[in-house]
Amino acid sequence: MKYKVVILDIDGTILPHGKTLSHATKDAIQRLKEKQMKVVIATGRAPYFTESIIQDTGVDSMVFFNGAFAFHEGKEIYKSSMEKHVLEKVHQLSNDFQHPLTFLGDTSFKVTHLDHPFVVEAYQYDPWKPELAPPQFWKNQDIYQIFLHCDLEEESSYQTKVPELDFRRWSSGARTCDVNLSNSNKAVGITKLLEKLGIAPDEAVAFGDGINDLEMLSLVGMGVAMGNARDELKAVANMVTLSAEEDGVRYGLERLGLI
């Protein structure tokens, strides 16, 4: 198979957690471009959490919010926000359970309880810091993603009562999870982008490490799980590479003969 595009997750894939983009990974991306290979970023992050990565990589086609927002050559081609009645249900439940929420719009994010320990923990290593959400924030903005800050065992109540949404924990020990539309995931945004590029899914390679990468790796012709990936992801991958800390993206691209 002659692959035409490489799709890269950020955290835990091209970016080791808590670290910066390595020279080896930057070089691998540059070598792909020199070979006229299209490179796409597909992340759970919001656009405003991704600016430095975009600058470092020079990538101009991106999928954000786990598939709810897609850009091609810097121009928006797809977006899917949460309906207000669904947001109302989550907001009410979070009030009942006293769990903080972070609401993520297209240009800004706000949190309902700034000083809650789960919120402090969620943002402790990030350069961006949340601001307090005005009471009407989620009503006045298009919301594409939510962070629910709660313990793992408390998450199921939300999933049962709000089936329109999908709840995925950041990691096994995290006290925060991504909340997205249940009919939206990275594969949805990537499909929109591939259609724009005129590239079939089986002509794509994708690298990922998290549960939010399951649909993406299942969609493409060559799904590559990082060495640090969850076992559930490795089970659906076509190949497992080294960890992000070991420059697994470069190693995987070399194994595939793409660089």
C-alpha cells in the first residue's frame, strides 16, 4: 500500500507527557513533508491548547476536540457542537453531584469551580490556566467538549443519564475525563478531512496512545499504537512501536519505510 497521509495524536504520541517535542520527532515530520506526504494532527485538545505544537511542526490540517472540529490548510471545514438541552442535563447532574466541569468553546474555556482539587490537579502541568465560568457561559457559547472532574466510579451515573455523550478517562489514574458527543470521535473528523484531501482511509497511517484513538486506528489502513499505549488500543492496532519517550513515531515511520 502506498500511504499518502500520516495522522498524529499529540499527548503521549508525538509529545511525551510533561515534556517538549523532541528533535527526532520534529525531524521525522519534516522528512515526511519533504517526501510530499501529508501530515495531520488529530488531538483531543482544543485549538488554543495546540498553538505551540502547530508552530513547531508546521502542520496546517488538524482535528481538534476528539473529532468535533476539523481544519484543512488552516480553514475550518467541519464542526459539531453539543446541543443546549444536552448541556443542560450535564450541568444539572454536575450541580447535584458537586462535580466541577470545564466547558470548552472554539476560542476559550472556563471552569465552574476554580479551586476544586480535581481541577487544580487537571491543570497543574499546563501552561494555560482556567478562568471561572460565568453562569451563562455554556448557554452563550458553542461548546465542543467538556472535562468532567470526578472519580472513576462516579462517571457511570453520567453515562447512564446522558447517553448522548461519551465519557473517556484521560488515564487510569486520572480524576478527569473527556466528554464528547457519543456520535463524534476522531474518526469522524478525520473522515471529513480525508474527503477534503481526496485520500481514502486505507491510504492513511495513524499513530496514537489513548482510548480516544480507538476509532482512528480502526479507520485507517495502518494503525500504529505507541509502546506506552493502553492495551485496548494495542489490540486494534496493526503495529506497535516504541513509546513516546523513545521517539516511537520516528521508529514506526522508519519501520514502515516512510522516512
